[in-house]
Amino acid sequence: MLRAPSAVIRLVLLLLLQAALLGFAFEARAAEYIAAYRSEIQIARQGDVTVTEIITVNAEGHDIKRGIFRDFPLYMLDRQGRRQKVGFEVLSVTRDGKPEEWKTESISGGVRIYMGSQNTQLDRGLHTYELTYRTDRQIRYQENFDEFYWNVTGNGWMFRIDQASVVVQLPPGVKALNTDFFTGPEGATGKDARRTGSETAPGFVTTRALAPNEGLTIAIAMPNGSILPPSTAQQRGWLLRDNLNLMIALPALAVVALFYMWGWRRVGRDPPRGVVVPNWHPPEGLSPALVNYIDNKGFSGQGWDALSASFIDLAVKGYVLLEDLKKSIVIRRTDKPAAPDLPVGQMALLRQLGMANDKFVINKQNGEAVQSLGKLFRQAIEKENRGRYYRANTAYIVVGILLSVLSLAAMLVLGDLNPDLAGLLIMPAFFGLFWGGIAIRLAKSMRNRRSFSSRLGAAFSFAVLGFMGFAVCGAFTISLVESLGNGQWPLFVGVGGIVLLNALFFFLMGAPTPLGAKRMDEIEGLRLYLTLAEKDRMNMNGAPEMSPRHFETLLPYAVALGVEKPWSRTFETWLATAAAGAVAASYHPGWYSGESYGSFGESIGDFSSSMSSTIASTLPQPVASSSSGFSSSGGFSGGGGGGGGGGGW
């Protein structure tokens, strides 16, 4: 009676064991793996290598759904350790003895061959793929022998390989001097294989299954001269292939640079400039806004500096009254009728201000009206003076941009760009734009200290030296990611250099007309006078004495030139002298209504920037655009030629 439960327990255990065995058997049947990996290689006397890879896989619909892919590296190291690009051409693909669809795509350092169709679902079970391709530059010409060093399977397969084998057919009449083989993961020196074949067709076969990311590599030494050395024509072709980026990027950069230099020498060089002497009168016929326009070859600060100077000039002349210059600006029209000889920009402003006592408020609530007013103001001045004082030579810039776009397209399409580094090209492009902007700002900042040609030379030298520094640092950085493919630095230099040239010559290509050069000399003389120290001004023969009227007359021009601070300090210093006498105690600008002049005078040096920034802050803000991102992946490992790996898709 006590034995019955024991029999039941044994029966249950037996059933559980059978279920477990069935489960293991099911898992074994459901696994995806490479049952056999056979490679048949023919080496031609000229050095070309034709490879047929016969790969039998077990597909279960997990990773292998439509087919398999094979990754093949396009780069290897020669005997000197230099990176060289090998040729690769797919000749045929079959599956289970029938032609199979295939396609290729570029990946990091090589090419990926997809075998199968997007519209075909594989049946479960064993399938045999036969991939035939041709490659070159796989022979190493050693001192005492010619060597074929070949990674048969590659170390990048995602499946185990039950058995790998290879047979290498040497050129007619050539026998192997020595052979060797290695198995295991990257860098391993395992010997889990055996030699087969003959001296003229040596073969190798593994003696154990290769785990994922393990491979078989072979080496065959042949007598010197077994493989013909490359011809001169081949060497030239290989030199171009190895240095394709250099051969494309640097000439493209040179073409853009030569065009811009030719265009600059033709139309961008400034006419001869005269001697600059201090000038205490505004240039005849030039309003403050026009002085700003000529001096900056277009308006500075998007035209708000010129607008501020014009409002101050209108106020000094009695056409408007300025009120409250802190959080907002109120411009009130007086009853003084507009003179017929008013500058066009100021006349446009008065028409928009309306009748006597009408006011125009500059604040955020009125931002669109401020923007519209500024646009009308700028258009009125540009329409009357476009091309009169300065020629932008836009046609040359447009041609230069088109030539740059074509050059960049040639570099990216014809060059050998590593896909993993494609996104990083934004870095040299940004640097070129950024450094060009710094160089231009440097040139503009030196306008008070050097001649115009010296400033341009300094800007160009600054840009070139800076970019050379970037190129050295960039080449060093790229060398750190050699595993992603070196030889990319010419593309980085080319992209950054072309962007830098466009940023730089956008500024350099424009040139003043002879009349513009004469006016610039007069403006420079006025700037020199406005920034002179008081003791230097007093030593000038014929210079007018400082007075409220003299100060107010030149204040709009000082604002237009961005030198209102030294000019205001000069006036404040004069007010503090005994010569000012009662004027200092009673002075209050009649064109300003607000705080007492005491506090106004202390901040008058910040008047222009405060007014311009107040105007700019009232404008409607643009709507931010969405950003996009990108990512890429891929990679190879393995020794010698060949290698790569693969998987299912």
C-alpha cells in the first residue's frame, strides 16, 4: 500500500523529464545559426581575388525573416600600417540554387549586402545562400614572400557557425611556401582548425563551432613574384582611391578661394583713400542716418542705431520732443513745420508721426507699428542711396555661393565620406561661420586705429591662422576616431574652409565707390574729432569752442557712429569747468521732457544704446522652429583583408 504513492511520484518525474527534453529539443530546432560556412577563393596572377561564400543558415523567423546580410570592410592596412581602400564588386547572389534579389548600402568603413526581398518571407528551416564577389589589393608584398592574409568569416556574425571551411586556389604554377590559421574572437590566436587541400589549393576547416563574434583567419605565403606587382596605372588609380577626399576637397576649396580672390581684386578692392584729418563739422549733405549707412556699408544694429540718431536729430532741430527714455520712448510731434530740405529718412518719420501734439509710443504693445516704421525709414534711405556710396557686388557673391554649393556637393557625393562622421560635418561648417564672423568683427573694431586695407589684411590673416589652428586640432580629433575610418580630415577642412571663405568674402567683396571713399574719409575725420581728448581738441586751429549748441548739433552724429559716450563725457567735462559758468547750472535740453538734466546728464553716454535696445526690445519675437536629429550605426572587426560579419533581416 505504501508503494503506490512512490510509483506515482516516479511517473510524474518521468513526465516532467520528458517535457523538459521536448522543450530543449524545440529550442534547439528553433535556434537560428549558420550550419556551414564554406568559402571558395581564386587568386588571379594580376592580384584580383574572387570569392564565393556558400552560407547555409537555419531560419526561424526571428532575426532571419527575409534573408541575411553580409558586411564587408573596404579598408585594410598595408605592410607599413597605412590605410588603403580595396575594390569590391558583387558578381552574383543565389538562394537555394536560384537567383536572389540583393542590394547594397554604405556603412561605416565598408559595404553591407542585403540578400533577400522586402516582400518575401522565408520558410522556416535551412537555406543556402551563395554570394560571389571580386576584390583587389588583398596581397601583401613582403620582403621574402607574397602573402595572402584573409579573414574568412569575419568576426562580426551575430550567429554561431557550426563549421567554417575555406579552399584557396592559387595562380597556375604557384605553390604555397607556408600556411597558418587563427580562430576565436578579435585578436585571438586559437588553433581550432586543421589544414586540408594541397600546395596549389590549400584549405582549412574548423574543428569546433565558432560562437557569435568569433571567426576564422588564414595566412598563405607564396614565393616572391607569384602575384604580379601593381602596374603604374594601377598605382595611380589606387593613389586616387586612397586619397579621394584629399583629391576632391582641397581642389574644391582652392577653386572657391581663387574665385573669391579674383573677384575681390576685380571689384572688391577699395579705391585709394585720402588723408584723414579731424573734422568738427558734419559731412555736407549727410544726415546722421546716412552717416551710419555709409560708415557701416549698410545700417548697423538692423537700422535701429540710425533710427535713434534720426529721432535725436529731429528733436534737436525742434521737430519732435522726446519723453521718457527708460521703459518706453514717447516721440511727440511739435508744431514746427517740416523744412523742404529735410533728409528723406527724417521726412518719412515726420509723415508717420502725424500732426502737432500727435505722439508715437515705442513699447512692446506697439511693436508691430515700430517694426513698420523702421522698415519705411530704412527703405526711404536705401532707395535714394543704393549703389551711390557702396557697391555690394552681389553678383559675385551669388556666383561664389553657387560655386561653393557645387563644390560641397562634389565633396559629399564623390568623396569617401564615413557615414558615422557625416553628422559631424556641422562642426567645421559652424566653426567656419563663427570664425569668419569673429574676423569681420575684429576688422570693424579696428577702424579707429588702422587704415582700411590694414584692417582687411588683419581680418584675413586672423581668419586664415585661426582656421589653420582648427584644421590641426580637427585632424588630431579625427585621428582619435580612426576606428570609424580615418582619411576624413580633408572633407572637414574643405567644408569648414568653404564656409569660412563665404562668410569672409561676404564682407570683403563689397567696396565703396570713389564718392563713398571720399565720404568715408570725411566721416572718419568727424569720428576722430568726436573721440579726441579735450586737451587735443583745444590745440586744434579753428575748432569751435564747446557749447550746448555745438554739443547737441553733433550728438546725433556721435550716436550714429557709436561714439556718443566720449562725446558726452567731453561735454560733461566742459560743464564742470568755470568757463561754463551759469550755463551749467541752468542747462536743460529743450528737446527732452522727463527727469531733470542732472540725472539725464549722468547717463547720457548710454543714451544711444538705451534707446536702440528699447526699440529692439519692442519688436515681435520670431516663432522658434523645431529641430531634427539623426543617428547612425555600424562597424567591423577582424584581421587581414576580408572580415566583416553579418546577420539576418
